[in-house]
Amino acid sequence: MPAHDPALLEWRSEFPILASTTYMNSNSLGAMPRGVYDEMKAFADLWATRGVRAWHEGWIDMVGEVANIYADVMNAPHGSVSMHQNVAIAQWIILSCFDFKGPRNKIVYTGMNFPSVMYIYEEQRRNGAEIVTVPSEDGIGIDLERLLNAIDDRTLLVPVSHVLFRSAYVQNARAIIEKAHAVGAKVILDTYQSLGCVPVDVKTLDPDFVVGGSVKWICGGPGAGYLYVRPELARTLEPACTGWFAHKKPFEFVPGKIDWAEPAHRFDNGTPHIPALYACRSGISIIREIGVERIRRNSLALTDRIIDRAEAKGFKLTVPRDHEHRGGTVAFDLPHAKQVAAEMLARDFVIDWRPQAGIRVSPHFYSSPEECDRVVDVIEEILETKAYEKHGEDLY
Ligand SMILES: Cc1ncc(COP(=O)(O)O)c(C=O)c1O
């Protein structure tokens, strides 16, 4: 059985918000590391003192530097990850490498994808794509056989989540990728809810693309999404969603058709989002230093503890019980859940509420076992005392 790793609590002092709250919201917005203050100051200082020279004295190199930290965390080779504002943009870059004019025009995805990774694909019908959505039967997971059977020799792309955002259900990425490759389809694995909490090893899994962002388990704040492309595939792709930073020599401003940079820069587009890269560097560096395998063992111990305590009190949970399928979040399906969440926030228990998911509680490596107990106890107390009644429909 995985056990709590008390040495991880030494990291608590690096996260200012832990001094004043029980912070269990890594499925939504991870806690800010203290190092972000220095990073943002370093960004401002370079700009203030060096002006336009900042590009060549740090800013350009840091795009690749941050991308390589992400690459380390997913066991990908350096030079295989590019940085983007968010997952939606990364999906568009991928999509723009393909068309749906030929017989292989099918996109297979699941009803539990994050909305960005649904809305964009649904819109591809206008470009000739056939969309197949595999629904969830229980609102928690996706039947693997049903998904595998939907992937056939007319399937071009399979954009799926590694960990489902509503229920934290871990999908069998390896089986999905193996089936897709066997029929010539490509998998776009959304690791937003796994990277930083559940191990992602691209050398073992061999996905074609991996997308995600910095906001959640990475503790990196908004704006530093990532895109990994399998190196042999990357050299063959030409994204129509492009810009001058994808050119081999961007600062020569050559007119006409683009001369593609080597991967991963060929997946860049316009001016990079430098402040967000500074902001995310502390969080992703901490995750790399601790190691995701260690974070995962600790996370399972903490979510076990929450589940055991919650079930002993008779709460209904929408979360996989087995470790193989459980991510880092425990979702509570409660009466008056939105108002209970509002009262928890008022008491500085930082969690969130989502439709069809309920109250989502996400301890991270810095969370203590006592905090896990308190989060369950406060829910019980709020329900028993009806303290939720003072809240209306607004959560924040
Ligand atoms: C699985 C998953 N994918 C994507 C996103 C976000 O997408 P974007 O970066 O486009 O905002 C989220 C959550 O915000 C998510 O949970």
C-alpha cells in the first residue's frame, strides 16, 4: 500500500497560500510557489534594464529551456516539446497539419474530454471530418473495449484525456495508443490532469502528440501550455497554424513560403509568451526535482485516506476506488454541493465545484494527512449544521 511521505511536507514553506488555507485545488489552479516572485522580478528587471536586447540575452533561449524541463518530466527527448498559451491552441496547431478530404477522415474521442478538446473537434465536421464520440456509461470512466472498437482503419486522430477531468479516471493510454497505431491512427494525449501527479512516460507510451498546461498539477500559473510531438513524426509535419517563430531563421524576416525550423520550433507561431514562461518555471522545476513517481505514491496514500474517511461517513463519491484508474482528485457527489463548496471556500478550504462532478478535492505533494481529514470533517459539519443555506448560486 502506498504510504504518506512526510519528507514532502518540507516543501510547504515554498507555497505561501498554505499558511492561510487548506489548499486542495490542483485539479483547477495549483498553489503558487514562492519562487514566482523572483521569476517575475527577473523578467521585469531584464526588460527594464536591457530593453529589446532582452530577447537575445535570455528571452529566446528560455522558451527552449522551459520546454526541456517539461520534456524531462514526461521522459521525452530535449527538443521535442514546444510551448503554447493553452491546450486549445496546441490542438489547433496539431489539427492544422492534417485534412479530412480523404477516406481516413474519422476523429474518435470520448464524451469525457475537456470541452476545449471537444468543441474544436466538433467544428471539424465543417472540414469533412466524421466525429465519433464514445460516451461514458457511469459518468466516471470510459469503457476501454468500446473505445478501442471505435478506432478503425478510417480513423485519423484520437484526441483523448489521460486522466478525465470530471472524475479523475485514469484511462489506459497504452492500450489506446497501441490500437491506434495498429490501424494507422494518431493519438493526441491530453495530460493536463496527469502530468505532475500521475506518471507520463512518452518513451514507454509512444503517443504521437501530448498536450497540456501549467495551471494545475504543475503549479505554474496560466499561460504555459506544452505540445510534445513524436520526433520522427514531427519532422514530417507542416502546421498551417504557424508564424514567424516557426521559420528556420525568424530574425531574417524572409518573405514568401516558410522554411521550416527543426522541431520543436516548427510548431511555434508568433511572439512567445515570455512572462508566462518565467511564471511557470518554479513549479515545473519543483515537480522535476521531486519526481512524479514519488508524488504519485504520496497522492494515492492521501486520496485513499480521504476516500476511507468519506465512505465511513456515508458520502457518495464519484471516483475510481482502484489505484490503477484513480488520478489525484476525489469528487464528492453531495446534496447542495455548490453551496457546500461556497461555504468551504468561505472557511478557506480551497476546493472547487463542477456540474456533473460535484466538489473536487485535490491534495498535492505538500498536503498533510491532517488536512485530508479536516476537509472531510468540514463537509460533514457544513451539511449537519446547514451552514450551506446562507449561499446562493454564486460560488465566488
Ligand atoms: C483535461 C483538460 N484539458 C484541457 C484543459 C484546459 O484547456 P485550455 O488549456 O485550452 O484552457 C483542462 C482544464 O482546464 C483539462 O482539465
